[in-house]
Amino acid sequence: MEYSLGIILNTLLIIVCTAIIGLFLGRFAECMTFLLCFCILRLSSGGFHLKTALACNIVTTLISTTLPSFITLSDSSLWIANLISLVIMIGFAPNPDKNVRIPTSIYPLLKLVSIAMVSSNFFLQSTVVGLGFLVQSLTIIPWTRRRTQ
């Protein structure tokens, strides 16, 4: 129960901090949209976890407020970002945390959902959504070699 409460409180802290900073920057909608897209894609694709909850809170809040507030992509850059995200999802999704107990039988469905979500931005053409998907897609790449024993 303590573990579950910790997850809820950490998530709430990220949402509240992102909302407050977004309001302060005058980019509330963009920051919250980025965070929503990042989180929803993360549910189906998995991804890298930081070592502590505090690090996760700080990094997620910083990314979800700075990127949509200060980065805009041209049409061609957005297409490239979408394509990179799509290729990563095709190649690596899902990449769940080792502590998550997801049956491998639903991995193909999770991959399909991840691919569909990223593909949707080819039609939406949203810089904020594209940035959220790109950042999340980078977290599923296995940057270190896994040890086989």
C-alpha cells in the first residue's frame, strides 16, 4: 500500500508542478498536453526509470515544462521527429520495467498501440505531441547491454 501511495503522490506532484510552472510561463495547455502524451505513451511502451522518485519528479517536470515552452518544430522537423519516434517504437516497444508484471502475450498489442499513438501525430501535426512522443520513445531504447547469465 505504501508503494502504491508513493506512486500516486509522485504522479500528483509532477502534475501539480507542471501545471504551476506552465501557468507561470503562460504555456499551461502546452505543458499539460506534453505531459499527457508522454505519460499515455509510456503506459503502452514502457521505458527507462530513474533511480529515485525525486529524480523522476524533477526530470519529468523540467522536461514537460521546458520543451513545450521553448521548442517549436518546423513542418519538416516535426515529420522527422515523428518518423524517429515511429522507428523507435517499431524496433523497441514495449520495453517494460523489470518490476512490472506484464504477460508477454500482450506485448504485440502494446507495440501496436504505441505505433498507432505515434502515427496519429502524422495527422495531428502537433509540435507538443511530437515532442512528448519523441522524448518518451528515447526512454525505451536499451542504451546499455543486458547481461546474460
